Amino acid sequence: MPRTRIALLTVLAMLAFAGNSLLCRLALKGTALDASTFTLVRIAAAALALWLILRVRGGGSGVAGNWTSALTLFVYAAGFSFAYVRLAAGTGALLLFGAVQATMIGYGLASGEPLRIGQWAGLVLALAGMTWLVLPGVSAPPLLSSVLMLGAGVAWGIYSLRGRGAGEPVVTNAGNFLRAVPFAAGLSTLTLAQFSFDGTGFACAVVSGAVTSGVGYVIWYAVVKHLRAATAASVQLSVPVIAALGGIGLLGEPLSARLVVGSAAVLGGIALVVAGRQAAKA
């Protein structure tokens, strides 16, 4: 694949990932749609989009994936939605991304993957940044929403780890999204008293599922095999930044000193871990 195309597809994938945060925040802040309905519509739209993509590609009608992965996918999507009822787009993306990376790094440590001194320093810096971000204060994000987003990040990290070697990514994700629909429908049933429909919010959920999730994942899996592991990890550092800038420019969210300091610590710390991993392989 030509380098220009790789770069373009990488940018599109990062915009899609950041777009999930912006669309969810827009729907749950600016419209009357409830979080459970957003979760259900997003998951169902992603499942449908991935199924259609497979049909167009001639991928057959078989369903891959498994129920355990589908459950972790649902936990991520639900925590993500309920957290964004009150979290700003940039703060949510940073907490999500930090929790995902911490989960995957923690798994590596538990599996016997050693860290160099610089990587340990980066990990401590990233964890300190996330702690600083949620410490009580005037500009602190709501604690419950922060915990929900961190939980969503852990769930997504587990989902990503389970996806390693699970077969063709698009087929596997299509099956997992399809299996996650009943979980989301069950959540909507349990929270029926809070049901609130809004056409604009519904459209945001459809786009989040079909485009920034479904199509976004297809683009990412198409391009990631052409990137070095360290490069793939590094470019994802841009997602919280894009989400924060989008939140400021499109949603009118404020840029706080707490977010700037927390972002620098979390993203800088993760960058140190990634750089150390690449050095160890060199």
C-alpha cells in the first residue's frame, strides 16, 4: 500500500475514533436521547454496518466472535455512554485511552513482559496524570462519570487483548457486535423509565455505530498491518487531543489547566512506554 494512502487512512481512523467521543457527547449533552438508547442504537448500527461490509466484500454469512468478548464490548459501550452524560469529550477520551493502555501494559507485566526504567517512569507518570485529572477540585470531572469511563477503558483493553489472534478482525468484530445487541437491549429494558427519544441524538448514535465505529474499525484494521507496532500505538496518542480540540471547537467545552497537565502526563507517559518497547525490540 502506498505511503500516502497509509497516512491518509491512519488519519481517517484517528478522526473516527475521536468522532465517537464527540458524537456521544453531542447526543447526550445537546439532545434528549438517553444513554441506554444511545448504546443500543450504536451497537446495532455497528453490527449492521459490519455485516453489510462483509456481504459486499463477499465475506460469507458466518458469524465469528464469542459471547465473552461481546459482553466486554457491551460493558465498554455502556460505560462510555453513561460517562459522557457529564464528562467533557476531551476528558473522557483521555481517561478512556489511558485506561485502555494501562490495561494492556498491565497484562504485559502479568505475562512476564519486562519494563525498562524509562518505561516504569512513563507508566508512573501516566497513572499520576490520570489521578491528577480526577482529584477533587473546582475543575475536576464528576467522579462517578470518571469511574465509568475508566471501567469502559478497562473493558475495551480486555476486548482488544481477547481479539489478538481471534481470526479476521472485521468478521470477528461483526460477530461480537451482533452478540452485544441482546445485552444492550436488556439494559434498555431495565432503564425503560429513563427512556427519552430524540431524532438528532438517534442520528448521532447511528453515525457513531455505523461510521465512526463500524467503518472506522475496518479502516484501522486495513492500515494497522502496514504500521510498526510502536507507530500504531503512537498515532493513537492523537485521539484524546483530537477529541479535546473537537470538544472545544464544536461543542464549546472549556480548556482547563487540569486537562492540559493531565493530558501531558498521561500521553507523555504512554509515549515513554511505547518508545521503550520499540528500543527493546531494536
